Amino acid sequence: MYPTLISFGRFQIHSYGLMLALSFLIGIYWSIYRVKKRNLERNHVMDVSIIVVICAIVGSRLLYVVTHVDEFRGHWTDTFNPIQSSGEIGIGGTSMLGGVVLALLAIFLYCRRKKIPVLRLFDVFAPSFALGIFLTRIGCFLAGCCYGKTCDLPWAVVFPLRSPAGVTFPSQPIHPTQLYSSLYGLIILCALLLFDRKPRVDGLLSSLFFILYGIFRFAVDFVRYYEASVTFRFIGLTLTFNQLISFFMFLIGLILFIKLKKDRSLGLKKS
């Protein structure tokens, strides 16, 4: 819709880049504020924030490359080279879920090395992850990427012909999957904040994030457009690699939640 918000000659501010930057900045400052209530040091949040930013970029790019191998075969340097072999400047093509997974893994390894409670730090960042989904998917909608399949629903959107969605589905109404994702990011954020009003045992917020994100992402991917090369058949369903990751995230969250639920107070800290 509006891939470029501001343009001064060659200087441009892209909508997706702006929303991504906002999600990082707001998420970092919010996590610094939240860490005070979790008996963790502020410098841990700063260290992890830098790691998360790097992993989010690297992970999202790597997952895209893995699921689009044919595009990079013979010119693997295009994976991270800002000057592509085609002559284009910039790195196009990312998959957010790859960034989320790599960032979570990096937080886990950091906590193990620093000997700090892993689940407690996960709980600090969980709302920021949900906020990031909410904001960045709005950027996706404005840029016209991460779009859905054709449909005839009242809220279907026809994207401009110059956008990625418009190129694939010219003048055709499609699912605004970016807004679906932004909405579930907001729902997850509200759910986490609701549960976080009272002191909880370490890991409850993390388990809820994994469960809700796994469910929502798995569901939305059924109406999101993917090339046939990145899908596979399983028990009669056409699934994506992202759905496989989402399922395992849901499973991890469910196992953790069941373990915490053994406390009759449903995660409430004992006074």
C-alpha cells in the first residue's frame, strides 16, 4: 500500500523498516523497565537486546534462504550481500519466524552462559515479542509482502500492481494475512499483560506466548500465500515449514504450561 513513507531524492524511509525499527526500540526500552520487577540486572537486558536484533535479522534471512534454495543456488553470497548478483541493492526476502526462533535460542544460550534463570528472562521479553509481531506485520501490510491467498470475503484487499502482492495477484482480492498476524500479536500481548498483573512463577508468560503464537501462526498460514516449493503434504493437509516450526513451539509451550499447572495457583508465586 505505502512501501515508502518518506522520500528525499535517494533517501527513503520504508514502512516495513520503520515499523521493524520501532518494534526493536520500544521492545528494548520496555524490557529494561520490566526487568526491575524480575530481580535481574539491567545490563543483561541490554546484552540480550543486541543479540536479539542481530539474530532476528540473521534468522529471518536464513529461514527464507532455506525455504527458497533455488533462488540462491549458484550465488550463495546473495544471502547477506547488500549488493545482489543481479545488481540490485538491498537484501529482499525474510521470514519472521526464523528470526523469532534464532532469537529465542540465543537468549537460552546467553542465560546458560551467564547462569541466570532462563525462563525468567524469557518472561521479560515475551510481551516485547508480541508487540514486535503487532507492529512489524503492519509494516508488512504497508509494504504489500507476506500476503494471503485469493478470497471473496468482505474485508479482502486488492493491493497495488507495483507491490509484491499485486504482482502475484493483480487486481484480485486476497486475504490481508498481515493484518491477521498483527491482530493476533495484539491478542497475545493483551493476554500476557493480563496474566502478568499478579506475580507468577517463572515460565508462565513464556509458555502462554509459545502456545498462542504456535496456534495463531499455524492457523493463519493456511490462508497465506506460499510458493509450491516451500510446502509439503502431511496426512492430507498442505503444510508449510513455518507451520511445522509453529507446531513445535506450541508443543513446547504446552508441555511447559502443564508442568507449571501442577501448582494449584496456576502459576501464582507462593507468598
